Amino acid sequence: MPNMSLKKVPMPEQAADVRNKNFEEVAKGYTAEMAVEEATRCLNCKNKPCVGGCPVNVHIPDFIAKVAEGEFEEAYRIITSTNGLPAVCGRVCPQESQCEGKCVRGIKGEPVGIGRLERFCADYHMANSSEKAEKPQSNGKKVAVVGAGPSGLTCAGDLAKKGYEVTVFEAFHTAGGVLVYGIPQFRLPKEIVAKEVKNLEDLGVEIKTNMIIGKTLSVDELFEMGYKAVFIGSGAGLPSFMGIEGEDLIGVYSANEYLTRTNLMKAYREEYDTPIIKSKTVAVVGGGNVAMDAARCAKRLGAETVYIVYRRGLEEMPARKEEIHHAMEEGVIFRNLNNPVRIIGDENGRVKAMECVEMELGEPDDSGRRRPVVKENSNFTLDVDTVIMAIGTSPNPLIRSTTKGLETNRRGCLVVNEETMQTTREGVYAGGDAVTGAATVILAMGAGKQAAKSIDEYLGGK
């Protein structure tokens, strides 16, 4: 009989007043007993709506059934038949709007904790299995992948399983893309990412770091080197700013820079001499997951007061509810319906305050959300010494400016056939944030998966 509890088995986690002072993982994961108990809540629905909500089509009821039986390795095998990064997805996917959002159990209670169970299976495998992935027999065809983020790694893994000789070219010194420079250690330990990357290398994927495609090598040169197809998964690392007075002051960061210094350059560890301002009072402008990550990092780096400044209300914030909840628990102060108009500096050119205005919500805009409108004569000042802009990113123009035949849209994103992920140049495919702009890890993985299928059909003459 299914477990008909209306609530998920709670996830153990660090206490808020402890975790906001360290970079250890917040959520501690299920024990085997917890995982089995949660798995028995699954009804194993005949039409499997949860699978339709997963961008990489994990066979969700099948793997959960194995968890319920205590067959954790078999559950892991089922997951990895379609998902090459399960430990990552189990931690950072927005399950509430995807697989869990389709779960029948969510109609009269909480959905099954699909993400928590996926994470458990991946962690169990890493802790208990020494089995290495076997490199398939080569088919002799070479494919180049630009970018070692979630989209590129997924594409590379799927092609390697089919026998292609895959080389990933990564601009940074470490593979992982946003998984290592953007998402903090307390949400996604970098050791987990390294293990997932090692699994792909065991399949035969070669990863070359410190390789900036468009500068070190061009796309044209990759074809000249014998690569028969190229996948571009270079992400969206170009930060956006508001264009207001004072954004050039010392103490103003883009969220990308702040998170890269914190995560990839290990600013939170004393043995690393990473240049970063150790702030007392921080304002993070934005309302997405990146804003939550930046605010929570600032708190852990010693800031006494951290504000989230967002021009819409709490309900309109695009960040995951879980991330908002965690940030609030950790003492981050939310200034909703506020918007900056000027950053004020001192005589040394350093940030000392931020002038804001109050907002109110008007009629819906093109996105369907109510448009924020400035309240007259509502200006006020926040005393801060650091401002972090987390208002979005766009793709770096380097690749498109050095490669003929690649069309982009008005946002600078590569134009692709949505069914095949092929760009406007033959043999060149793209996916992830380079195509969509900043989006989720799992959507980037789905695009990489679709591109791998299309590349295989293209090179196989299908």
C-alpha cells in the first residue's frame, strides 16, 4: 500500500543561525530509511505526468519504485540512462515547477520529493560504488563542444556514449561552468561537480581548460582540426547593469563577478588570497536565484546587514520559493517594491549609500506580471558599502563576432532550430543559456541532450 502522508519526509538541514556563518551544504540529504519512506508515497501513476515535466525525461516512477524496494543502485542506473548529472539536478533543479509540479500527490498535499530522491540515489552511488563507466568503442568521428557547463557536459556525455570522440573546450581553468562559478558551495558542493565530470571523462570525454573559443581557437579552426560538428554551450556570462549613476564606484559588483570570486576563486577560504570587499552592509539588486545566492554568500562572508532590493512584490519574485525561504531564515532583509535610482560614493570613490524609490504594481506587462510603477516623492536612502547587481546576463559576443554564418536575436542569443538545436550554420549546434539567455540548469541539459541526438543523426546520415 502507498504511504498516503500528505507531507514529504522532511529534509535534514543545518540550523539557520549556524549555516549563515559557514559554506557547508545546507541540506544534509536523506538517510536510506527516509528515502524508502518518501518513495512509498509515489502512486506509480499509469500516465506518468511527472516524466513529462522533466526536460531530460528521467523515468521517475521506475527509479522511485526501486528506491522503495531498497534497490538504490538499480534506481541510480535508471536515472543515469537519461540524466548524466543526477547529483547536480537533485540539488539545484526547480522541481516544484517541473516534475514535482506535475505530481498527482500535489493535488491534495505535497508532491513526492522527486529531487530529494534523485539526490539520494546519486549520493548513495558515489559513496558506495567503485564502478567506473566504460568507454564505448569509438566510431572514429570527432565532435567539439564549446563550454563545460551543464549543456555542454550533457551533450558531450550523450555523444561519448554513442562512440564519438568528444573534446570539450572550457574557458575557465575548471570544468563545470555555472555549476562551479555561479552556484555556491552551500547549495552545490564543488566536490560533487568534480565527481560528475570525472564520470564523463571515464566515458572518454576529453576536457581542455583555459581554451577561449573565439580567441584561442575559432570555430572555423575546430573544423579544420577534423571535428565534424561543433556544439556551442558557452552560457550567458555577460552581466547586465541598470545604467544608473554610480555603477562605476568601488564596491559595485555584478553578481557574476561576486559569485565567481566567492565560489571559483574560493574567497570564503582563508588560505586563498582572493580580492573581494569584506562588506558590512550589502544591497543585492534583483529577485532571482542569482540574487539569493549573492545575498546568502555576502552574509556568510561576514556582512552584518544584507538587503534584497527588488522592484516587484514577494509573490512576483522569480527565485525558487525554497531559496527565498532559506535567505529569510538566514537573516537577509527583503526590500520589495523598491528600486535603486542612484548609487552614492564617498570622497574616495567608494560606495557609501544607495538612493531608492518605492514602487507599486500597475497593469500586467508582456510577461503577464504586473508592471512596477514609481511612487511619486518616495525617494529614500539605504546606507550600504557594497552593491551587487543581479538583474540578468546575456551571452558573450566573442563567438558570434568571430564566426561567420551564426545569426543571433536582438538579445545576442544564438538562433537555432528548436527541434534540432542546429544554428544557422551547418554542422554547428547550440543550447543552454547561449540560446535562451540565463535559464535553469535542467533546461540547459535538455538542450544539450537534444543537440546530441541531432548531431548523431547529422553525422550518421539519418
